[in-house]
Amino acid sequence: PMNKEEIVSIISRKLKLVRTEYNFSQDKMADILGLSKKTLIQIEKERTELSWTACIAVCAIFRESEILRMSFGEDPVKLVQTIA
């Protein structure tokens, strides 16, 4: 089974794909997740990772995302609930 660190890493790496899947600008995505645009850019450039709380938000808001479902093979919300 995956642990928190692995989930954070995967979601952080896939964030840009999820954003483009939903056709959101960086400004809109940062706004939705309560991040600064600067932080979002750092995450998308893989210089930093999302917090666990932000990962839960991504899973909840984008639970229908094909990218997340392909990454985790199930409902991303159930996955984070199991880990939490």
C-alpha cells in the first residue's frame, strides 16, 4: 500500500496534468487550491511538493480526474481516507 509521502509525490508530479485536464490557468488553479501562483509554479516545476492538506484538496476537488484515477486506480478520495 502507498504511504503519505508517495501520494504527495505522485499528486505533486501530476498537478500540472490535472490542471490542463480541467483547462485551468495557473492563476485559477492556485486560487482553487489556496496557493500562491508562485508556489504552484514551483510545484509544477517539481522544485517543491504539495502539502498533505493540499493533496487531500486536489483529490476531493478533482476526484473525477482521469489523471488521478489512472495514477491510483480508484477513487482518489477513498485512497486518501484510507491513508489518513
